[in-house]
Amino acid sequence: MILSPEHSVFVTGHRGMVGSALVRALESKGHQQVITASRSELDLTRQQPVEEFLQAKKPDVIIVGAAKVGGIHSNATYPAEFIYENLMIAANLVHAAHQVGTKRLLFLGSSCIYPRAAPQPMPEDCLLTSPLEKTNEAYALAKIAGLKLCQHYRHQYGSLFHSAMPTNLYGPGDNYHPENSHVIPALLRRFHEAKVSGAHEVTIWGTGTPLREFLHVDDLAAACLHLLNLENPPDWVNVGSGQEVSIGQLAALVKEVVGFEGDLLFDTTKPDGTPRKLLDSHLLESIGWSAGIPLREGLAAAYADFTRMLDSSSGVRQ
């Protein structure tokens, strides 16, 4: 089954950065039957409500964009919650989708599923070849379980359940929490606050030399729709931009986008983390999709979204 505007599509996590991008993308393509449910309406970690909801709605397609997510600090502090909630979300949705006869399901994972010592760029077939990065092991294990659930339900029952593994995401609707956010929203917040306060400098942890890959969330949404329009997609596929930037270069770009005129300093006594983390996205490119939003353009749009959020509320989303 190939996705068409007539199909009903259940997007989980529609209030998050990924889910809201998926809803925008579907609506822009003329989809009238986009199904959503807030956590107060449907707790995805509870099996019976999920089964009852899918039995009632019977969506043609499910996109699993819901997840408990966070940066290094929150992953290291709350590993039990990260593995439990993400395992339950995956297990409940995949099994219930099979039970009610959902025609197609796309599960979204993360590049952190690959081993800490994976070859660079990281190909799909390096999965489970060596140990994971300890700081996000709990989250990664849950995402691997979701991917494998889709793979085994597909192979055993013929269900068209498949997965996409995006690289580091950013864009509208991001989380700007001072401790639990990822690197781009954290930098946008820090440089903005420094500009507003008249600070003379902003200090970044480490040397600034580690290389990272970033993908705008609207590019991810476009990739998801592309995959849902393939008759026989891979069991799982990497979704990356294919472009690397050092943390130092990224910080300088954010500084420029925000308009902070002070100095950018690096605290080299702090750890750098993994030297390089890049997905091999050749498989996705070979089936007809590549990223289209340049980093500079995407950062400017993300900063505009951040300032709009500030203007419409008394503070930054916590």
C-alpha cells in the first residue's frame, strides 16, 4: 500500500517537534484524515487504551513519532524512564497495529542505535555489531527493540511495518530546556540570553573539534512521506543530511544567526564526547531522497521559531 491523501494517518506525538512536522507535511499534501491524540487523551505506555483507540479509529497508516527524548544529561539521569517509556510505546503501537489490521506503520528511531565504535559514516548493517554508547544506552535499546519489532512482524506476518533512523534533529517546536535540550536549541538559547543580557562572551564545553551531522525536522518529515510512497521500503533506513559541521563551526553559525557580538570561548577542560558521528545515508539516496534545507537557513528558521515562542509566552518552554 502506497500512501495517498485518502488514507487516514495516525501521527503519534503530534505536539512534539517531529510529530508537528509530520502533521504539517501531511496537510501540505492534502491529507484530510490526520488522526492525533494528546497524552491526556491517550497514554501510549498503556496497552489497553492503545488497543481500544486503534480499534475505534482503525487508521490506514501509523507514524510513530512519539518518544521520550532528551540530551545527554537527561538520558544519564533518567535511564529507567527512557527505556521503559520508549519500549512500551513501541510494543503497544506495533502489536495493536497488527491486531487491528493497520496497513502500514513507520517507526522513527535514532542514530544512537548504532555502536559507539561504529565505522564512520555509520551504515545500517553495523547495527548490533559492538557495544552502544553508555550515556544513551537505555534510549538506544528501546529504539532498537522498536525497529526489530517492525522487522519481525513484517517478516512473520507480512505487515508493512518499517523504520527510519534520523540523525540529530532541530527545527520548529524544539525543546529549549536549559539542562535537558540538545545542542542546537541549547546554543540558540544561550546566545540569545547572552545577547539580551549584554554579556561579553559565551563559553562552550570542549575544544569545538567534534564533528556532528544535523537534519532539519521538515526534511525528516519529507523523507518519511517519501518512504511511505515506496511499495517495498527497507526494513530500516538512515535519514541524514550527509553534511558534517564541527561544534566550533556550529557555535559560530548560531552566534551569527542570533546576532551575538561578544566572544566565543571554549573550555578545553571539559569533555568533547565522540569525535565524529555521521550517518551513511547512501541507501536512502539510492531510493530517491536527499535532504534539501541548508544548515544556515535551517538555523535562521529555528531561531525565528524560538523568538516567536518567547513573544507568545512569559518564558521559554520548560
